[in-house]
Amino acid sequence: MKKRHALVGVAVAGALFLPVTVAAAAPAVFGGGGGGNVCVADVEDLGTVAGYSGEQLEHAATIITVSNEFELGLRGAQIGVMTAMEESTLQNLDYGDEAVNPDGSIADSLGLFQQQGFKGTLAQRMNPTEASRIFYTDLSNLGGWETMEPHIAAHEVQVNADANLYAAHWEEAVEVVAEITGGDDCGSSGTLTADGWSQPTAGDPITSPYGWRTDPISGVSVFHNGTDFSGGAGAPIYSVASGTVADVFQDSYGAWIIEIDHGSGYITWYVHMETEGVLVEKGAPVEGGQLIGAQGSSGYSTGPHLHFEVKHNGENIDPVAWLRQHGVELA
């Protein structure tokens, strides 16, 4: 077994998935929710992403790294990067826009987040890491930021003139964060077998096993076709083995599903991501341990989690037993 970068989440109760499917358009943007940590890849070889490059991407990586200190997950990282895009175009500026404060004074804004003197010292505001800590201290102390529109959360922290200015950078921020956190260096759940097999989560606990159970919503006894893992909103989802993304679609309840074909009649399903939590597209090749999604609660669900299924020649089989055959032990 070899160690690789791990992402961490907070456990939430699992839920039932009913496999009734309908076609749906695949999501166009990537991302995730609050809670937990995300990995940060080397940005040196990324080139240009959403119009940003070089030192700008290094600053974005710094912001994401500091977000991890506060365990704010993908959404927290995205909000921080979005904010700095608007404030400084991800540059560590030693000047501000000389805006006028409500009391008539001239703003002395500086740095990545264009923070004023009351936020910190000159040295702190001009240090990308310290400036990010100032921002995330304020964001983490903002009650309910996780459920706010991202630009509103940024506005509440920065108290700028127009919250909508941040909104214009949301999709760019999601793309940049996806590139930095979803690269090859960040794909594993922490342990990968010698044959390239992985857990589907970062060691998250099983909250509902394969087999008969009482439906947590209807209270009726039903057969649960998969295994549920609770890592919290935005917690990572990994492909358990190499294969090809056969489909990305929504079922009749609105749950997003990633279907991966591993050959020899074996198919795996990863269910309940939010739209922004789907990180792969139909037809894409994947490796074992590759980051493919973020846990969510779309569709028939009681809370953010991963519902994981394994099918052999169209018939559901026990995911835990199947992975054990390949050297992967689940909690």
C-alpha cells in the first residue's frame, strides 16, 4: 500500500437511493461544499487556467492551502479565490483603489484581498498567507456562510460597495480551484493497493450497508442496493479502480450519478453529488484513486453522503465484499 494525499470531511447520516433513472444534461462546472480539506497540487505546470497563470495561480494555491487550515472544504476555497480575483486579479498589489470609506477617509487597501489597516499590519496584508488567514478568520466567524450565495458571503467579509462584483468571478474560481485540487497529485483516498485499487472515500464511516434495511424516509423495509458513506458536504469521492466514465446523469429524483465501467461486466455507481460536485465527464478515462466528485445530497437523500453501488453483468453485488477481494478493506 502506498500513501497519497487525503481529504477529510465531517460525518453526516446516510440515506437511501432508489435506482430509477432518467437522462439529464451533465453539469458544466466543478466544485464542492464546505467542510473538510482539499488537496493542493503543484501549479508549476498548469499553464493558463480561466485566464490566470504563473504567480496568480500560486496565489490561488496559497489561498486554498490556508482554507485547509480552517477546514472549509471546496466551497470555502472557491469563495476565497473568487474574492481575491475581484479584489486584486490574484495579484499581491502594493496599492489600492483609493476608495472612500463611509466616514470619508480614503481606504488604505493592499494585497491579495485589498484589506485595510484595521484588518492587519502592513506586513500581514502584503503576505499572501497572512492575508488569506485574515480573510478566512472572518469567513469562518460569519454565521451561516456555507448556505449563503458565494458572492454574498464574500461581501459580508469584505464589505465592498457591490456584492455582485464577486459573482462575476464565481465560475472562474470554481475552474481554478478544480484544476489545483483535482490534478493527478491529488487523486487518492490515502491508500492505494499495489494493483491500483482504492476506497471510494477518504476512509469515511459506513452509515448504511448493502442489504435489507428500513428506509430512513418512508419507514418501509427495502433492499439497499449499495453502501452509504458519510463524509459530509464536499468530502471527496474516488474511483475505486481504473476504467472509463460510461455516463454522468440524474435519476428521476434528481440525484447525480457517475457510472464507471471497469470492464469484464463490472460497473460502479457514485451517487448524490450536487451539480457542482461532479468532477468528471462522460467518456473520460479514470485511474484507481482518482478524485471524481464531492459528496452531496441531491435526489432521494437525508443528508450529504456517498451512495456507492457495484454491478456485475447488470446485477447489484455487495460493494464491501467485492472490494475486499481486491485488497481494499472498508470501515
